[in-house]
Amino acid sequence: MDHAATGEQALAQIAAAQDLGALETLRVAFLGKQGSISGLLKTLGAMSPDERQRIGPQIHALRESVTEALAARKDALESAALALRLASETVDLTLPAPEAPRGSIHPVSQVMDELAEIFADMGFSVATGPEIEDDWHNFTALNIPESHPARAMHDTFYFPDKDGDGRAMLLRTHTSPVQIRAMLDQGAPIRIIAPGRVYRSDSDATHTPMFHQIEGLVIDRGIHLGHLKWTLETFLKAFFERDDIVLRLRPSYFPFTEPSVEVDVGYARDNGAVGGSGDEPGRGWMEVLGSGMVNRKVIAAGGLDPDEWQGFAFGTGVDRLAKLKYGMEDLRAFFDGDARWNRHYGFNPNDVPTLSGGVGTAA
């Protein structure tokens, strides 16, 4: 057989193929299991060694040339098809961009950013601490004795094992341990906020096993309750973006502050809007914060001299603030992961909260 003539015919047919379908038919005819060139390769086994040495290279060369021709013709046909498609398709760049799916900022993250912006303007820095905490930082250093109800198993998630110092380990029940760690690490004076996740064994429409708190701590010389009231009043006016916020401070009890005060704000009973005095007709008082002057024992546990340093602390639920400001009904929906809920209540990620531009910009 004249392999050269066979090769010339095959190459001519390949070059004449007008589309990818015809090219695939030729590939199968030449190189498929039953193809003509494949059949020639099968004859090598029956040849004598001299014939195989003489004819084998010709058949392999034929197969290689046909394979290369098929690949080259395929590339040419695909390039031609692409060029034709590009020539026929156009994009009108003057049209507005189509609406594309976009993410949104969860209300809790939004309020965290709002709080950080507000307190940064008042000279506070953000401090963080571990969510898996030991008994000493979470309770003992905060003047919470062994018999205090907050230590009960139904409130606190304890771990079965103790740490290397024999201290019980738990999921922190508040962010107050960050205050102790900050005092031990930084000393005084100090001015921090401590936002983060906390955990308690409770779940209903107004409580969740995991929720978010923010605590504030100021330690300096000559600090008194007036500084606390001014700080909270300034913060709440900036957060709710209203100048008519009226505060009411009520005596209370927290182990880590003395004296302790609950902070109420006036609100309208008909629509829940915060503002004005709660003693006016149609209005009432709503508790939003717990606060007080830092207990001497807590200052001492933070490695400071309570005769030299004084301070105040305050804390509130971030989820509760978001619920109050933006009108959510059920705290449990915050953690359901429902994309529809987050689209409705979420915030535009490009609108970062600023005091000049407004801390509560909706999506």
C-alpha cells in the first residue's frame, strides 16, 4: 500500500471539512477503533521483523500527520466560529447594569459598627477577650461569690474539665471579663468598650442562648457618677440620632459596681419610638442599660489601687439595641439565617456608619 498517497488523501479530506461534525466523522474514519489507519497499525503484529522495521515508521508517521491535521483543522474551525459569533453579537454599553444579587450587613454587625464609631469619637478603644473563659475572670474577679445565682448551672454553660490552674471553664456569660483582662494588661488610665458574643442557658422571644453584649469601662482619677451619666446620654443621643433623649437613673444592684444604676429612656407607648420624657402623657420608661461605679474589689482584682483609681462601667445587649432601634419583633429571628429576613432588615455594605453621615443608613 502506498502510505504516502493514503496520507495525501486523508489530509485533503481533512482540509476540506466544513464544520466540526464533518471533522469528527473523518477522525472516526481514520483513527477510530475501526478506522483505516487504526487497521494499518493492527497489521504490524503479523509482519516479519524486517517488514515491521521498514513499514512501521511509515504507518506511525501517517497516524501522526493525520492527528496533527485534525487538531489544526479543529482549531481553525473553532476560531472561525468564534469570530462569526463575536461579529454577530453586540453589547449596548449605554444600558444600565442589570440588578445583580448583593449581600447586606446583618443588623447586629451594623449596630456593632455604629457603637464602635460613636465611642471612638469619645476616645474609647475596642477591647476583646476569649469566649471560652475561666471561672476567675468571669465571676470571682468581678465580685460574684460562689453562692451568686449567676453561677447556677441553669444560667451558665460549663465545661466538664478544668484548666491547668484548677479553674472551672465555661462559655462567658457577659463581656465583663474583658474589663479585668484589660486592666491587668494595660493598667490605668483606661477607656474601652468590649463588644462580643456571650452565652446563657435561656431561650424565648426575648432571650437566646447566644447573644451579643457591649460593655464599657473607664478607669481614671477623680471619676464620679456625673461622668457616667454624661457618657451614656451622649452615646444614646448619637445612637438613636435624636437630641430629645431623656435618661432616668434608678438605683439597682450589680456585684461588680457600687453604687449601681439602671438606665431608662423615655419612649412613646403607641409606636415604641424612643425620645422625650417617660413621665409625659402617652409615654413611658424603658430600661436599656445597666451601669454603675466600679466596685473597689473589681479594681483591686484588675491589679490597681482602688484608693488611687476610680471608674464606671456600663453594659447592654447589642441585639436588644438593634431590635429597639430598627423595629424587629423576635430576637430568635436574628439567628435563623433566613436570607429574606436579612435582605429586609440588612444594611448596605458600602454605607459605613459615620457620625457625620449618619450611623443608621439602611440598605
